[in-house]
Amino acid sequence: MSLRTLSYYWREALQSIARNSWLSAASVGTVAVSLLIVGIFALLVVNANEFTRGLESGLEVRVILRDGQSRENINKLQKEIERLPGVSLVEFVSKDQALEEMKRNLQNRREILEGLQNDNPLPDAFRIKAVQADQIPELAGRLERLNGVDQVIYGHGLVEKLVSATRWVRVAGTGILGILCLAAVFLISTTIRMSVFARRREIGIMVLLGATNWFVRFPYLLEGMILGFLGAVLAGLAVYAGYMSLANYIDQSLPFIHPVTDQRTIIMVLGGVLGTGLVIGALGSILSIRRFLKI
């Protein structure tokens, strides 16, 4: 593609945007609003995933062993547990260790456990962590069937609700994303269709003079991408400014909540917003040209 041809494409695209300024502005605004909500949902999902990972790191399965297990049987059972799929960590906690941990947790009230030093009722146990939270229920079922296991304790119900809530957020975000993107594609397509209709005679002359299909189509494709990109830039700036302000407010007012403020993660989300704007603009142009140019 020559520099002269590229300059022609840009000039035609910008002139078309200027001729349909109100409709172009409406398209940019629709894309901006759509991608603003998309960006908010994307950051919501990022924070939900981070929150889920934080909970997952604290979730564990406690395997209570039957009394009277020999050290050899315990070692054998530990190796068997380590071979189970989905297991990331296995740690043996003897009854003496469990008693010491309980004392540390009680801190100033640890004297109430002094009488248990010679008659420790706590059982030996394994502390197990899974690779992913949704693997815990299945893993707990397998652990219950192992010889020497008396009881398996984990956050029954909590894990399932956590996974379900995260899945709901993702599905809802994807659904809203799809609806908003379709609306933006429709409006951009309408903008370009109006431009094509206004220049139908000029396009017919270009075809008669031997212009290729892509020579006619490319300015409209570029026009749609410009409109989509402008809307995405506006949405990205609004999302970034609003989110960082909200994150700073939460850090100061609710110190026990830690929203994601990693710049690389946020830039990745905003990059996705910009890319989505370009795709929406290009798709709107392609649909409009395919249906109405009929070249």
C-alpha cells in the first residue's frame, strides 16, 4: 500500500466523520458508555478473582486421624494423600503441635489449657491445601475413603458458594458485555451506512473506473475503527480515573479491603477496552459495507 493511497484512506475517513458529525458523536458516546460499563465489569471480575485467590490461600482441608496410628502408617497415608489429584500441600500436625498452636491462638488465656498437657485430647491430623478451591469438595470425598481417616473437615458450603458467586459475576459480565457491544456495533453500522448512502453515486463512479472492492471499503473500515477507538479512549480514561479514586478511598476508609491497584493489571484491562473498541468499530463497518455496498 503506497503512502498516497494510505493518505487518501485517512482523508476520506475523517471527512466522512466530519460530514456526519452528530451521528459520529453519538456513535463515540455509545461506544464510550458501553465500554465504560465493560471496563467496570472487567475490574470487578479482576477484584473478584483476587479476592477468591485470597480466600483459596486460606482454605484448607483438615483430615483427622484415628487414634493409635503408628508413625509408619501415618507416613504411608501422607504419601498416599500427596498422590491424590488436586493436592498442593500436605502437612502433618501432631496432637502436641495442635495443642501448642491452640495456646498461641489463645495468647493471654493460654493457662486454661495447662491441664491438658499430660492428657491431650486433640487428635493427630493432616493439614491439606488444594490447587484450586473448586477441587476441595471432590478431594474431601476421596480423603474420607482412605484407611486411617476418622473425619474430614473443610468449609462445607462456603467453597461451593464462593465458586458459584465468582462464576455468576463472570457470566453476568460476559452477558452485559455482549449486549453493549451489539448496541455499539449497530450504531456504528448505522453511522457508516448513512455515509455510504450519501456517497452512493461517487462509489458507483469509482467502481466503473476500476476501483477494487477493498479500495472502496477500506475508508469505511478505517472510519469505524476511529469511532470505536475514540469511544474506547474516553471510556478508558473515565474507568482509570474513577477506579483509582475509588481504590484510594477504600484503602483509607476500609483498610481490611484491598482492591487491586497493580498498574500492570489495570493497564491490561484498559488495553482490552481499547482493543474491544477497535474490534467493535471494525465489525460495525464490515457489517454495514457487506449489507449495503453490494460491490
